[in-house]
Amino acid sequence: RVLYNGTDLYANYEAQKDQIGYVPQDDIIHVELTPRQAFTYAARLRLPKDTSAAEIRQLVGETLVTLGLDERADIRISRLSGGQRKRVSLGVELLTRCKALFLDEPTSGLDPATEARMMQLFRRLSDQGRTIVVTTHVMENIDLLDKVAVMYRGRLVFYGPPDNAMKFFKAKRATLLYDKLEEATPEEWEARFRATDDYRKYSGDARIGGDTP
């Protein structure tokens, strides 16, 4: 069962689908286009039919600036770096001004500096009022997140602020979380989590995520 703002997503899909964006792990953009062209075509395909050309140009320009692509707007996507291509994929979803954005391993394969910049970008987008949900195996910048959900072999073994996760797993660094998970079974970690204040405060019978990004 999937709830979005407390209502059943599938029962209200047509009314809610435009509020949700999704960026897959693999880029699905046409690399022979430029970012400006990719955004323009995506806007023409996905925005209401009565959206004027002037409105599309303004929205495309704003999206390019938001993502730091304005200086690369007219360069073929095939010539962009991995991080820049990922930002183009992200921009295609941002054009619809979605309220919730799901990203699957968005920093996979990026160098550490680029990964940090991407995570900082997600933080800024969240601060602008969007809900950003990121799946990742890279732990270095999870302090930028409001909440972190730790899944271990299909079980939710922690959900709450990143600092609390470090205390719960007794990990000095976030990168040590994987080693800590091996110290107990998924069932044991789940039972320990259910006995914490974090479980009662952030999970329990409440909706995961509550009303915050």
C-alpha cells in the first residue's frame, strides 16, 4: 500500500502523478541533444498543452540556472561529465515542478567531489520545498539528509536523523555502517530499532517521513 499525503496513491493516481518525479539510476536522456534542447522537448511533451513557448523558454532557463547548467546549455550532452548528465536527467523531472522526487542511486559512479556537489544540490532542492528521496550506497554525505532509512536484507532496521543512526549502530563514521550491520541478524537489528525512541517518534504507526522533506 502506498500513501501520498495520506491518500492512496493508486486510487488517486491521475490526480497525483504530476506531483511525483523519478530519476532512474541509468540516464535515459538523448545524448545527441543539448541540455536546452532536452529540456525544451521534455517541457513540450509533459507540460499542459496551453503552455506558451515563452513560458517554456522561461522555465527551461530557470531549470538550467537551478542545476548550474546555464554555461553548458548548448553543448551536446554526450560531451558533458557524468555529474552534468545526471543533472540533465534531474532537470527533465524538475520541469514539471513536482513536489516529490525519487532518485535511484543518483551519485553512482561519480567521483567523491561530484557526489558531494550532487548531494548538496538535493539539499538545496529540499530547502526549496520539495521532498527528495534518494537511495544510495555512498555514506559520506548522509549528514545532509533530514532522515535516513537503513534497509538490511529487506528489513527496516533504522529510520530517523543521521546523527541518531550513528548512535544507534555505535558507528564513529557513516562509512562503517555496513560493517556494523554484519554484527547481528536483520531480525535482531529490527527488534532493537523497534525498542528505541526513534522508532516511536519517527515510525511506529506514523507515516514514514511525516510532513517533512
